Amino acid sequence: MNTKQFKLFTMSSVLVLALLGISQIAGADDEIQMIFKAGDLSLQKWLLADKPPVPKHNYPSHERIELGKKLFFDPRISRDGNMSCATCHSPMFGWGDGLPLGVGYKGKILGRASPVVTNTAYNSIQMWDGRKRDLEDQATGPMEASVEMNTDMHAITKLFSNSGYKKLFDKAYPGEKVGPATAAKAIASFEWTILSNDSPFDNWVRGDETAMTKQQINGFKLFVDSDKGNCSVCHSAPNFTDNGFHNVGLKAYGEKNPDMGRYVQKPIRVLKGAFKTPTLRDITLSAPYFHNGEASTLMQVMDHYNKGGVTKKDLSPNIKEIKLDKQESEDIVAFMQALTTPPVPFDLPILPLD
Amino acid sequence: MKYMNILIALSLFLFSNTGFAEEHTVGQKNKAFSVKQIKIKKGDVIHFENQDPFFHNVYSLSDSTTFDLGSFPKGESKSVTFNTPGTIPVECAIHPNMYMEVIVE
């Protein structure tokens, strides 16, 4: 096909698609033309794998997942015996805590929101500031932090030696020393199972034309259009995060001594006040939003981005005023509502007492 | 004859690469560097070119070669001269999965 034929072919394709009422837009995160038709090949990059990558040194066996689940819900891990992982990462709040800022040891209000656990196993970097590489590494963080669980490591090793836990550890990690590090691996295995990858949007991408409403499809178009929502520049396929760091211009960054975020880990100018892009999957279950809970609703989030952020100092170069009208903002919110996998009943574990 | 030899020697110097820095281009496309590793000579220059439709950064915090090229959009490039031998890790601060190594010989 020569250049003239190619141009003719392209123009014809656009005309045919236009006649069929199907539009195509180059995504904000890449230049591949997307065709907004259920099941279209161009959309498939938005589907997550059924299971996240398997950690090289911690295969998530059934025994490890079951042990990790008990540990995740066991408040005795914290120094005061009143705070489990699930206190801040609760299935009742979309694996977050429903609070603007996390609450730690002795009720101390922490500096950042509790990040949701959902789909973190798909991510290549953990925590709001990326200071942990994987879930195994991350799981010990809150235990070690004096302002969070403030765990007495000697006491939990004793707890793990009770006959119930000992049996579970022996099954899950035969021959390995029982202690905080093994517990962290088991917790990571459990977190590996906390997934959202079967939402109405996923079904629409797979080919179910009825899975999303017209408004939600329009919201998706706006979401990926770099001249409109420009959302996918950061909330990119397939987990709606680029595993990247951006200063999105929150109000709090304009205050005295703001949280510098990723910059503390990597002193590079563009990282001043930058935080990791959170996934948007199951986003309706985990309000409030942003790393400090600054927005209560998704419409407030849209208002924030319509203005291109509040604090312009050190603003990410990938953030701009998107200036959508009310209907367009509502369409994107409707689309984000299609990213929630319908919750299924969750069985709480029985914890070993002795 | 003497002048002829000088002329030949001068030509060889001028037209050979010996003693001259080479220039290399590394692209940033689909949130990845176009190469994972590149071997260059001391004094060579690498042009980092953003080919993605959004901003990237390029930096290194290695002991021997520290730089931060800031952020730049599609179509723009920024350059670094590598003057110290060694293996230099290079990353995009915005997208930390973007990682490569420059081996300076």
C-alpha cells in the first residue's frame, strides 16, 4: 500500500466508523488509536491479567494465603493489641479506612491517607512515596513504624509460637524461621489475592455491549482524550496507574512545610510534592480521595483537575487545566463508577488462640 | 615530501574518529528507554529524546555522574556528556520503571 492508498484507507476507515457512530481517539498515555466499541482489539490493553505476577521468592500457595489472611486480621500484631492491618485496610472500606488520614498508635492522626490494598500486587512500587518495592517489603513497614502499629517484635514472635500459628507457619514456610519477616511474606501472599479486575468496564472491554451505559462510554472517551480529561496520562492501562509520581497541585501543598512526598526518597526537582498515582479500580469504595483525603467525592476530584490543581508551585508538567463542562465531568465520574468490581461476600478468619 | 607527510597526518587526524566524542541518541517511548544498556567511550554524549505524548525526566544520582535533566515533552531532547568511566544508572523520576545503564569505558 503506497502513501496515497494508505491515506485513502485511513480516511475511509474514519468515515465508516463515524457512520457507525463509533469514534476513535489517541489515548493520552500513548498514540494508539482506540476504537470505542465493546470488545475492540484496541481496548484490550486495559484488561488486567487474571492473577498478578507471582513473586519470585514467595510463591503465594494456599497455605501462605490462609496464614497471611489470619495475620492480616490479627490485632495482636500491634503493640497495644488493638490494631490489625485490616484496621486501616478494611474490606468494608474498599481495603482502605474511609478516613482522610490514617490513624495510628494511640490514635495518632497520620500524615497521609491509608492507601488501598486493592490490586497493589500488580504494581511495581509500593506506598504513596514509593519507598517499598514489593508487598513483602511493605508488610513490615507499619509494624516497624512507631507511629503506626509500633509492634513489639519479641512479643509477636512469641504469639507466632502458639500451637495454632506454629502449625500454620510450619505448613506455609517449612524449615523457615518464624518471625516478623515470615509473617510479612504471608501477609503479602494474602494481599496478592485482593483484586479488582472484573468490573463493568472489564466486561465491556471483553465484548459485552450492555456492560457500560452510553454516558460511561462517553466518560471513557473523555478520560483517555489528551485534549479533554487527560486522565490516562497518569491513570494508564491496565491498572489505571502509571506507577509514577506526580505533584497534582493539592491545596495542602501550598501550606507551610508541606509533605514533600517522593522527593524525600529521591531528591529530584520534579518530585517535589509528588505522590504515586493510585489505581482507580474500585475507586467508588474508597473515598475520600488523594493522598491526604482532600476530596470527599469524585466530582470534587474532577473540580480539582478542571482547575489544573490549586497549588501551582512544583505542579507536575503532566497536569493541566482540563476545563471540562459539568456534563463532561459527570460522564467521567460515571465512567469511574464502572471500574468497581461487584464486591463478593468475604469470610473473616478464625484466629489461633493458643 | 615533508609537507606531504604533514598533510597526510593532519588529514588522518581530522577525518578519523580518534579523539572525538561520539554522539548517541536514546529514546523514551512507551514509558521505557529504547535501550536497557549502552556502552560508550569517555567523553561521549547521549541525547535523551522524549518520544511519548507526555513529559519525562532523566536523572542519575550515581556517585560519579550526577545530573537531573528536568522534565521535557514529546519531541524535545536533552543531552549529557559522560566524562567518568563506570556504570551509570539512569532513570526517569516520574516513571521509575524507566531504568537503563550507561557503561562508560
